[in-house]
Amino acid sequence: MSVAGLIRMGDNTLVLGQRLSEWCGHAPALEEDIALANMALDLIGQTQLWLGLAASREEAGRDADALAYHRDAWDFRNLLLVEQPNRDFGVTMMRQFLFDCWHFEVLQALAAHPDAEVSAIAQKSVKEVTYHRERSSDTVIALGDGTEESRGRMQGALDRLWPYVGEMFSTDDDDLTDMTALRPAFDAYAETVFAQATLTRPDSDFAHMGGKTGARHSEHLGHMLATMQVLPRSYPDATW
Amino acid sequence: MVTTRASVQEVWTWLDAVPDPEIPVISLVDLGIIRDVQWQGEQLEITVTPTYSGCPATTIINLEIETALRARGVENLSLKRQIAPPWTTDWMTDAGKAKLERYGIAPPQPSGGPDHCPRCQSTRVEKISQFGSTPCKAQWRCTECLEPFDYFKCI
């Protein structure tokens, strides 16, 4: 069982959880603000489980906090999708939708993983993520099949983020499950939501790569980590 | 000095008096998060399952369990976290659901939403948001009495 695979799972939830929490106090409506913060909370909770297990398995004297706060951008193994900036609410919710659809399929597969601890985390997380996917699907449909302005923004968000979908389904030996095998279920679900949202899936399957392998993150990750890590790095004895 | 060890049943009764830190009207036992109580030799082991992975109340809950049992004279105590099988609102007791309703929080329903307003009983209710003030709740509104209310999500 690969520690690198556990770190990938934990880095995805950590980076997206941090991105979502950037909305706290800024969302377009109070209910949306609360919803985004709640999803961030679920994802950070899942991060504690994944990175906690990674830390105990690698036996290098680190804990989940050490992995989160004391690694640099090139050590992170998250997908490029989750480090993309929030931009407007439409881009945030489209990013969430694409991630939730992938996340749901991965966790369903991992619930049957032979490693009992991996399976337990997946069984716990998939309940939360089912709810996330339901919500982001509803929002994509409401805004896509909404006004001319909201539809234009959602199609723009889909066009912008689609090149980050391919990386989610690239796979290697470090992954906890064969990611490529999950693509048909993802496509089938996403397609039904796009149809209801009157959105058109881009033709090109060009994919940006390099996040999950750590080969080449986008410039956005470093800026995000600077904000996220500054406190524990500046005050190593801080407790919370 | 002779000390008598509390029975498992007694411990359950004590835990049933420990309120949930976020929704103090129900107890930890009502919530269904205490999965097991047993003596391992001289040590009392309490198995607790978290509601939501990121719920900030989890650490407070552990602290309250410990405080309550120490106050009853239990000195050798361990708390075990169990995440599988994952917590479900099916584990909430009927007494707990009734207490929630009386408190103004609509209890979880298998249909995925409340069928009536916990304040005025009207069936004219609508969803405001899938998320509420804590991870375990959603926001609904009654279109009869016009009051918003919390709904305890069914998971």
C-alpha cells in the first residue's frame, strides 16, 4: 500500500479545503458562505484522516500537521484542478462539481479497498461527498439553465476547467485504485448534469498534467501555501 | 480500600446524561456516536464515532466524556475512535429525535427532508440551503409561519 497514494488523497482535500475556505465572509449570499465553509470543513476533516494515515504508515516521525504545513509546493501531490484560483462563484462551483464527480467515484472504489484503514476512510468520506456532489450538481444546473449572464459564466467556467479533467483519470502505481477505470462513470454522470444545465462539454480532451506527480504545479499553489503555512512556519511553537 | 467497578450499564446511563456540545438538548447516547462501552481488564474503553470528519465538536465531545466519567470516579479510561462503519442518523435514538423536534430542529427523515415545520406543524416547508449552522444541519423555512428552522440532515 502506497504512502504516496494516501498523500495524493490528502493533498487534494487539503488544497481544495483551503481554497473553499478563502470564500469565508465573501460568498454571494450568507447561505452560500455557510455551505462553502461547511464543505471546506468536511474536506479538512478528511485531510486529517488521509494525511494522518500517511504519516503513521511512513514512520518518519511526522504527523498530519507536519505534512500539511512543512512541505513545499514541489512536495505536494494534489491535482492541478484543486489548486486553481476561485475566480468568480461560477468557476468555484464548476471546479467543485468536476472534483466532486471524480471524488465520489474514487471513494466508492476505495470503500472496497483491501486495506481496512483505507476502506474505513473512504466509507466515511463518501457519505459527505455524496452530499457535496448533490449540491454542486444542483448549483451547476441552476446557474447553467439560468439567466444569459449565469449561463455564459458557467460555460466559460467549464471551458476554462475542462483541460484539468484529464489529469484526474491518469493513473500510475502510486494511486490507491486504477483511476482510468473510473472515467466512464464520471463521464456518464457529468453528461446528464451538463444536459440539464444546457452546457456543452468542450470537444478537446487536451489535459494539463503534473500536479499529482509533483512534476509541475501551476504558479497558484505556492501563493496559496504561503498563506496557509505562514503561521506554523513563523511560530513553530504555536498550538491550536 | 475496596472500590467497586461501575457496570457497563451504569456507564451508559452516565453517558446518556452528557449533552452534545452543539445541540445540548440531546445526549451523546441519543446522537448514536457512542458505539461501545467495555472493560478491558482494569481499563474502561469507550468507542466513539465522529459525526462528520471535520466536525469541530469531536474534540470537545471526547473531553466531555472524559470529564463526566472522571467525575464518577473512573480513573483508568481510554477513548477509541472508530470511523467504520460510518456514523448514520439511523443510530439516533427515537428519544433523541423527539427531543430535537421539541427543541425546534426537524429530525432526520429518510425522504431527505422534513415533512413539517417543527414550530407550527405546517406541511408547507421549503429548503433554503443544503448546509446550515453546523455540518449536520440544513436550513429550511416554513411558508406558513414564515420561520426558518434547522433540519438535521439524514446521512
